[in-house]
Amino acid sequence: MVKNKLVLPVMMACASGTLPALALAHAASSSVVIANYRFPDSLYALLEQGIKIPVYLVNTRPHSAQQGNHEGTASEYVRIGDVTLFAKDLKLGLRDVQVQESDNGIRLSKEMRALLQSINDKQFDDQMRIPVSAGSAFELDQKKMRLLLNLSQSDYGVNIRPREVDIDAPESDDLSGTFSYNLGAYHTESGYGDSWSSGYLNARNWISMGVDHVLIDGSGYVNENSSDTQMNAVMWERDYQGMRYAAGMLNGWAMQSLASVSGISGGEVYGVSMGNQANSRKRDNTLSLTPVVVYFPTAGEARIRRDGQLIGIQRFDVGNHEIDTSSLPYGIYSVEVEVVSGSRTVSRSMYTVNKPFSSNVSETLRWQMWGGMYSRDKSVVNYKKYAKRKNEQDNTYYYDYDTKHKDTMSLVGASFSKRSGMVDWNASTYMMREHIVSELWASLNLTDYFSVNTQTMAASDGTYRANYGANLSLPWQIGSVWYSHEQLSSGKFLDIYESKGNTWGASFSLPSFGLPSAGNLSLMRQEDDLYRYKRYQLDYSQGLYAGRYGTARLRVGMSRNKYDGYYEEKDRYVMLDFAIPLGNTVSVGVSHNRDTGTALNVSASRQFEGDYLKSATANVSKAFNSRQDRSVSGGGSVNFDTPWNSNILSVQSGMSKGWNSTLTSDGSVGWSKEAIAAGKGTESAGVIVSTGLKSDEALTLKLNGRAERIKGDKTWLSLPAYQAYDLEVMNSETGTESYEIGANARRHITVYPGNTVVMKPQVKKIVTLFGRLVDANGAPVGAMQIKNHVGLTRTENDGRFVIDVDKNNPVLSIATPDDSVCEVRLDIESNRGALWLGDISCDKGDFVWQEAKGTQERDDEKDIRS
């Protein structure tokens, strides 16, 4: 096959008749004619070997004619590959069709790609066409020696955007880890001489090597009389490319990963699990679950309408294209897509957009298999199951309320989850010892306004659950109504809290009823026949003012709790909330309940922008007819940060004599072989930014477009795992210092649990110097070159100059007219940003090299003089 770049232009010239007349006359006696085109013997011999030419799709675009208002069309040719053109037996043919994907979204169907790639040694007919399939054919443009491909709608493919994508591999497989904690403690004084304290600590430690990690999760509790510790998890996990494997010990409370397994509550599970319920595979819930694919016979635009209203316009080239539904509203609804080419409507079709709000249910079947040994905390929660014991001393019977002990058994099960059309469902089936348990949850979206759901459970020991509910969204956005019923009966083996009751509620937007000055009304009723209680709640809120001075809002409500055979509670409140600019919020209101009677309540809060103090709140309540020890109560809280954690401290007094104080704190540590640092946040991965700055110096880190302040030598940022991040270190917009940030200032990372990425940008503190260079007599010296490690400049005619210098190496190297070099060391340690030097000169002692002395140059001086 001939690949010489000069061959194709020569062939075009021959085929189009543009060769000189003398050359054509000479070629007439030794040439070959194919389809009324003459090829010299030399070119025909090349064609017999085969010449590669491009293959183009014809893309017709509408445009306005130059004269008049008539619409015309313009053909655009989109290259989709190459083909070998050959000659045999005085006919032209094709072989070796190579198809490439187009950058503008045009795709061919799999069948068409197979047909094109199967073409071999096919020859053109008398019209210079080669049929490919019904409605599609190759045509040879002999004037430009290119191959044109005309296709029908069925010959086009479509590039469907993936709904689920696997995240990238982690940054490295090096050993690293994170440690996070949250702790809390309280102290209470009763006011009658009694006091008590208690505290807790939850700690989680991830140790990772790439995608593999080990999780160690534990808790500790302490009070004045006792203490206790427990392990919540010790397990290995690998979650990569859509598959998750785990093995070890897991707390029974943490088993709810894919579907409900409410039969496993307290205790520990020792075993293994595997399945495709993986965090490493991300679902794009901004796209419609069912792709909306539209055909464009020519280049044009799609106009998308919902209920007659235009909600989007998108442009496409010829072919089948998926409408980008990421910008369309959420929900399940119909849209009309109008395909327009120029001023002509090509087609109108109805499509369904299916964008549910829920992002945890996928159209792909999710599954998880698990099993091992279950060590159950056999803690009786239903009074009917308390063990009846006999007192041997007096032959009386009593109920043993202290029945908490371990019960070890085998465990094997499977969980599944899927979205099937309008139905979202998940299910679990598992066996504990010889008892089988099955659970199912399903939600059916019947219309855009009405959905029903159910949650069922059945076990071989007689345990069953029958929950169902419905939700109705009222038209014109006037509100919603919901109802749910719950019934659970525990059998002989499983130990679950029983219930039997229902809940209904409604919320209304009164302005939608034609009351423009009204607010929002919500009401709810809840009852349980087993525990014999009824609860009623009514709330109303309305905005009163919104303007330059802030906002004001009215809240009114009441609640009623009735416990059959015991007592009844009634509470009422009226609150007026003020939100003042600068982060201040003030609330004033009146409430009424059984214990305090009528009370005036005032609360205030403020947000702060500092590094340490984040917010502060205060409240005070004055009771007018209280039966308690006090008529005034109050308290406050402070939310403050340190470089290592976040904390909340609160103190509160009640209407009785006592008071209590509470402190909560959380933070984390990240470590790797390169660095270790502590900071705020409790996520399972993170990044350490090592800048080498002093403790009072700060920069800005752009984290996926969000600005984070980094301060001091090392800053730890706790990040959620199974995510990708774009990082960039830059100068702070509010700082007075200026820095030159060189290599390693930008990173793109993907982190898994336990991954600690260390980012080490090259940072130099910069001070901009202004001054004037003079000689020994005080006269300005112009056109002199001044250098520093980070800056280079040349003095003006009046000797003035501006240069950036490294604050840690504040030396100016000046090349003098006699080809000597002098260095001026500056004292700028206490200066920030910029500094006026005044007049500087090269004194005798400043010269580090002089031409007249013939001193051998140092390497750095050679660089200065160059």
C-alpha cells in the first residue's frame, strides 16, 4: 500500500483535470480511463498497490441564504476513518476500512461498524457507489479523492453516558492510616447535694495499603460507679471496581448495608461477606434512569418541553444522540422533544424522564452474600419473655429481669436491591441457627403525585412485620398528605420491640390556596395500640418581614400527648424569630406546658469567622406561674476549634435548683511514611499539606473549587473516602504575605479508607522590594541587572528597580559595569508583602568577584553574570 503524501494531490489533480494540457496530451497515449476519469499508467500502477484515503460522513447543516430570506443548507464532512482505495481490472475498489470515533458525538451502530470492517475487495459500480446496507452506501468524490458515506437512521449508534462509573485507583499502595475520635462528657448538679458525671469515647482506626484496609472500631464508657469497653469492628475490607469483600468481626448494629436485617441487632458477627454493593462504583443520579435518545437526520437542536413549557435546548450533529438530562428537574414525568433543523421541525416525540431523588437504589441488581457466626446479646425487650424463676426458700415465683447473656449461633444470608421500572425494592433472607427470616421493602411510584410503600418481615419462629404507607403530593404545590401503618409481633426466638399503630400527617402551603399573606401549616397524629399512647402535633409558620435589616418569622404550635390510663400532656408555644445580618439570630416567644406554665423565652446566636471561635448561643426563660424552684432559667453554648479538633461546651440550668454542663469534642489524625498531622473532621481518609511555613503563616487550598485555609508547617484535611479530589495550593486572598508556589502545587487524587496523601508544594515566601541603585558618589546607576533566587530585573535610567526576593534568602546580586559582581544582604525578616529600600550601593566589602583581580568565579556567580 502506498503512503506517500504526494500521491493523493497528484491523483486529485488528474481526476479533476487540472494537470497542464501538455502533460495530459503526453499521458493520453499511456493512461487508463475509469468512469470518465483518466489516470496515467504510473498512477494506475500505484492504485493497483492501494492508496489510503479518508472516509467522511455527510453532515448537513441548515443556514440562511446570502440573498433573500430563503433557508439553505451547507454540507459538513466529518471524518470517521480511513480506507484503502485500489484498482483491479480497470475498476476501483475498497478494502481495509478502519473506523474511528468522532469527537463531536457521532457514533455508528455495532452492526454498521461490523459491516464496514468486513468490506474487502469490493468494487464500485458504474455510478461509483458501493452499497453497504439498505439505505447506506459509499460514494467516491473523485474530484477530491475522498470517500463519502451516506447512512440511514438505523445505521447510527448512540453514546450513552454511563450511569455507574468505577472510581480511579488510589494514589499509591504505600502504608498509611487515619485515626478519628469523638468523645463527650457531662456533669450534673441536682441542687440538693447530689451530683453525677459520665463520659464516652468512640475511636476508629483505618490502616490501608491502597484499596485494602483494616478497620478497628471501639468504644468506651465511664461513670462514677462503673466503666465498660467494647469492640465494634475489627475487619479487613477491599472495595474496588464495583466489588466489595470483607472479613472479620462486625457489630450487629452495623449490618444494615444493603437491605434491612432487623433480626440481627445487638452482639457481634464473625464472618465474611462479598457482593457488588460497593462504594467504589458511583451512580450518576443526575441522569434519567431511562436514556432519552433522539435521532437527528441533519445537524440541529432539541427543544425540550414539560407540560407545554420550554425547559431546555440542546444542539447535536447528525445521528442518534442522548439528551443530557442532568439539568432537568428530578421526578418521573413526560417531556416532548422537538427536533428542529433551521426553521423546520423535523419531528416531535414524547419521552419519559425518570430521575428519582433516591440515589441508593440502582437499576443494576445489587447483591451481597454473608455468613459466619453470630454472638447475640440475648437482652429481653418484651415483658412477656422475662424468665419466670422459682424462689427455693419460700416456693414463690418471680420474673428474672437480668437476662442479658451471650447466645452463639451460625449465620448465613443474602441481601438484594434493585429498581425495576416504577418499583424500588430490597430484600434479605438469612438463617440464624435453624430459624429462617425474610424481609422485604418496596416502594411503588404510581404517578408523579402518588406513591405507596411496604415493609414486611416473616420468620419461622412466628415473628412478623406488616408495615405499609402512602404519600400523596397535592397538585399546584399546595401540600402533601401521608399515612403509615406499623405492626410488629415478636416470636419465640427473635427479640424485637413490638408495635401496633399508625401515623398520618399533612402539610399545606396556604398561599397556594389563594391566601398570599398566609404561611405554612402542618399537622400530625400518631398512635400505638400496644403501648397505648396518642400524640397530636400542630405547627404554623409565617414570614413577617424580609429586607435589608434582616428577616422576621412567626412560629405557633401545640402538642398533645395522651397516655391511656396514665396522664395527658398539653404544650403550646408562640415564637417570633429575628435574623439580623452579620450572622446574628434572635428569637423571642411565649410557651406553655404543664411543668413551667406560661414562660417568656429569649434566645440569641451568632456566627464568627475566626480560626478558633465559630459560634455562640445564649438562652433565658422567665416562668410566670411555675410550680418549680426557679422562675428564671438559662444557659449558653460555645462552638470552638483548635488546630487539632472541634469542640462544643454548653452550660444549662433548669427551673429546678440544678444545672448541668456538657463538653463534646471530635478530631482525627492522618499518617504515612512521609508525615503525620492532626486536625478537625472524622472522615476515613485525608490529605496532609506540608508547606514548611511557620505557625502563623497561611495559604489557601482549593479543594474541588472550595477554599480551605491551611496554616503552619503541616495541615491535615479529613476527607470522605471513595472520592476524587482536585487540589491546588495558592496564595491566601486575605493574607498580607506573598508566596511563590512552584512544583507540586496541583494534585488530582482518589482516596480509599485509610489513605493519607502527602502533598509537598515548593513554597517560597516573597517580599517585593522597591529601591534605587546608586554608585559610591550617590549618582543613579541605570541598566544594571539585579538577580535573586526567585526574581530578575534591570534598573531604569534613574536607577529605580522592583524585584521579588525569597524572604528566607534575602540577597541581591548586582552585575556592575566593570563586569564585577556584588552581593547585598538585606534584613527583611520583620517585613511583609512589600518594602521600600531607598538607595542601595555596592560597597567595597560587598564584592564577591571582581574582573581586575582575576579571581576564579563560583558557579552561582557565573549564573548571575550570564
